[in-house]
Amino acid sequence: MRRTLLSFLAVVAIITGLSACGEDQLASPLDSVKVTQIGDEQPKLEFDEPFSVEETEVRVIEEGDGKAVTPEDVITFNFIVVNGVDGKVLGSSYESAPAAIKLSEDIMPGIAKGLEGQKVGSQVLVAIAPGDSFGAEGFESGVTDDDTLLFLAEILSASRPLARAEGAAVAPVPGLPTVTLSETGVPTIALGDGAAVTTLVVQPLIKGTGAEVEEGQSVTVHYTGALYSDGKVFQSSWDRDEPLPFTVGTGKVISGWDKALVGQTVGSQLLLVIPAADAYGDAGQGKIPAGATLIFVVDILAAT
């Protein structure tokens, strides 16, 4: 997996807070960092440069009153990450949409150390030591393996996803691809009648009883994707045993997914047939050829 700042924050998990300094302990270097924010604007971090720590440190700026975050939770959070060497902003959700990740997955270790155990609603500042970051590997430019990163996060939500779709089975529609499930819920797709598809098809296979998915929420899904032309699977989260969290309705995924998932209920399983115009168009991507119509089976596991 390519570790970039954007990817580890898009498909990607989190941390254990360090104890606050007691009266008999030395003050943390983080105490010298000033955090200012006006309304919902991007926060500013002010500190003496260069800023560095030898071990990752955590400071709770404001403690929330929600549940404590666990490694199995998918959390959504706003963030800003800054290079401690020169104060350069390396990434920010305030320019797009909140990040959504599962703490137990392959994310930056320093972020995981900083957020696990923190409460929803908290604002947390983490000084990520060089050994707990991805170093130069995780950023496009301007970061070395020796740099300390300052990461400020506001935890918006946390929930533990379902393991698979749960609800009432829906009768299949003749002509569409059919789906069979293993004992653990892994789907196998068989092609339908092969009729040309020019508009998005959204067919529930299981109707969940959870809340309706709303635009802008963090949604967690299991999915399998196949080519409509021959049924060949090109990607499946079940193979990795890693459900995908993302913010729905904000262009983080193909438009067919954004259109299909909003308004569906948590616990549902959907069969999607997505024409190229709502998928990867005339460019294609990876194993997906140009102009391809796609089939997806999507289990909606959580929405917060």
C-alpha cells in the first residue's frame, strides 16, 4: 500500500494517549504550543521553530464528553498536520471534508498513539516523534525522516461497524447479476443477462434496519467490485478483511457510490451496476479498462 498523507487519512487508523504531566513531572514541550481557532476555521499552531521531541507526546486541549475511542472504532475527525521544523502545513481536513479511519488499520503510529482512548468531542494535540511517523515516505515533499510532526485533531464521532449486512432479504430482480454469500458474508457475483446499462442501477439485496445514510457522514462499507463485461473481480475489501471508511456525498469515491448510498439504511446490502459515466469514465483505472461498466456488492456497516 502506498503510504501518502492523503491515502492514510482516506482509507485509513489510530492511538493511545500518553499520561498528562503530574505536578512532580517536567512540563511537556507541547505546553509551549499555542492553538488558536475562530469558529470552524482552520486552527493555527504557534511554536518556536524548530520543534522536536524524541518520543511521541499527547496533550488534550479540550476533553469531550462522548465515548472513548477504541482500536476497532471507525472515527471521523477534523485535523491539521504541521512540520515542526518550519511550521509548514502538510495537510488539513478543513480544506475538504473530515477524515474517516479505523484505528486498528495501517495508519501512522503516532496518530494511533494520540487518539486511542480519547473521548468523542475532544481536541487533541500530538507531537509525533520521527520514529512514529512515515517520515519522507508519507509526504510529497519537504519532510525528512528526522522531522517531528504536530498533529491537531478534533474527534467528531466514533462507532464500531457491523461485521456484515444484517436485515431482511430482498427478492432479486430478473436480468440483474445475482449474488451468493459465504457463511461469513463474502459475496460471489454471477452475471445477469448482459443487457447494456446506461443509467445507475441500485438494487437492495438486504434491507438493514439502521439509520438512513446522510450526505457528509462517515460511512463504513465492505465491498466487492467486478467488471460487468465478464464478471472478473478487480477489488474486494473482504480479501483484505478491511472495511472501507469514507465520507459519502463529497466526491471521495466514484459518483455512482455517492449517489447510491445516500438514503440507504445501515445494515443494508446493495447491488450496484454503475455505467462508466458514474465510475471511471473513458480513462479507466488500474485493472478497470476505459469505458467499463462495473458491478459492486456493498454492505453498509456504519454511518456516523
